[in-house]
Amino acid sequence: MALNNQTLVTEFILQGFSENPHLEIFFFCLFLFFCALALIGNSLIIASVWVTSGLHTPMYFFLINLALLDIVCMTTVVPKLLENLVEEKKAISFVGCMTQVYVFSWALGSELLLFTAMAYDRYVAICWPLHYSTLMNKNICGVLVTGLWIMGGLNSGMHIAMLVQLSFCGPNVIDHFFCEIPPILPLSCSSTKVNEVMTLVTDLLLGGTNLFLTIMSYGFIIANILKIRSEEGKKRAFSTCSSHLMVVTIYYFAVFCAYISPSADYSPEKGKAVAVLYTTLSPAVNPLIYTLRNKDVKAALRKLLVRWFSF
């Protein structure tokens, strides 16, 4: 990655939660707990689905990819945050900062696309059950997942290519706990209008289009569920998509609050609070949502744990 010759800043200072220094030990313990919970929870989901042949279906294939993306989000942000909470100098190199932006944006964009694929999977399963094995075969699922990882990478690559063309000649203090586009743009001493417009446009296209498709899928799903005569049948059908709907609602709320606003209106306090949702809380809570509301996953986890502890 070639850096612009006009870039004078070689490192950034991540201010993080330094406005509350007396709470840094509390924040360290809190984020360490969320990190451990996310890594253990998502790893258990991946392992349980992997070793349970009965879960080798499109829905759980997408769930494995969601767990992988949650792990990427968590490990891209939290380790550096924990380091800065105990270090006096809360610095990150320019290249390290740009790398963090790229990887995190890649995971974030891919996750939005994955939510749409998961909604489509539930739509086909509930509205077209007789055609499910044809419409959601292994090849189609593989193409969908490969495509969303590639599109997430291309979207992130475009943003980072535009970001490294900016000049950063001071100040270099990022009022955030990790490198993200909204709090970085105000630090540039060159015009960021193009970056702001492209960030808004691509986020509206990526986030807005996927949100529309997800809402449309669930509109058809809910309409189809209401046609089911038995209450037990309605509960069973709704239980297969309620967990995904909860996760999507939390995620879209956080992402839109963080990214769909011009940099001039960026609020560090709001940015940090919202970022906690999609960088730490969501990856930690997602495994709990999917396991506590899914009997198949809970059964697979029990078998996996019994197998491990029997050695």
C-alpha cells in the first residue's frame, strides 16, 4: 500500500475512553469479558456445526460465516483496545490504522450482505419449502458466500484507497477507541468532500439495499406464516427466523447511526457508544441469541461438550 507523499503523520493516538481514566480498569475487564465470550461462543458454534452432520444445511453454513465475521470484527478492534487501556501512550501506526480500517470495513460490509443471504434462505425455506433443496443447494450457497466476501473486500478496498490519498499533517488524535472512517476524516488537512460523499453513497447502497431486501424477505415470510392455521405451526415457523431478525435489527441500528451522517456532524460520544454495539456487544451476544433460541444448536453443543470432556 503506497502512502501519499504529503502524509506527515506516521502514527495516530487513539483517545479511547481517556476522558474517564478512573474507569480504564473497569473498561479493560469489560472488553476482555466480551472478547472472551465472543471468541468462545463463536468458536463453539463453528465447531458444533462442523462436527454435526445434521446441521450441514444452508442455514447453519451461513451461521458459520456469521461466526467467522464476528470473530474478525472482534479481533480487529479489541486486542489493540485492551493494549491501549493499560499503556500510557495509546498509539497506533499509520499503516496499522489503515489496516484496521480495511479489515474491519471488510467484515462489516460482508456481514450486511450475509444478513441478506440469511434472510433469503429463510424466505425460501418458509415460502417455497418444496423447492428449497433446489434453490439453496451447495453450489448456490457457495457462490453467495464467496460473492459476499469478495464484495465486502472490494467495498472496503475502495474506501481505503481513497483514505490513503488524503493528507494528514496534524492533529493526529482520534477521539475513538479504534480506527474508523468517520472519526479519521476530520483529521485530514486536505478536502474530504469526495470521501464523505462516497462513504455516504456506498453505505446507503450497501446498507440501504440490503436492508430493503431483508425487510422484503421478512414481509413475505410473515405473510406466509400468518396463513398457517395451527398455532404450533406458526410458532415453529417463526422460531426459525426470529433469532436472525433480532440480530439484524440490532446490527442495522448501530451501523446506520455510525455511518449515515456527514463527518461535520460526527459526535465522538455517540460514535463510541454505537461502535461498542457492533464491535464487541454484537459478536458476544450473537452466539447466545442463536443457541438459546435454537434447539438443534443447543443439542449439538451438548454433544460437542460431552465429547470433549469424555477424553
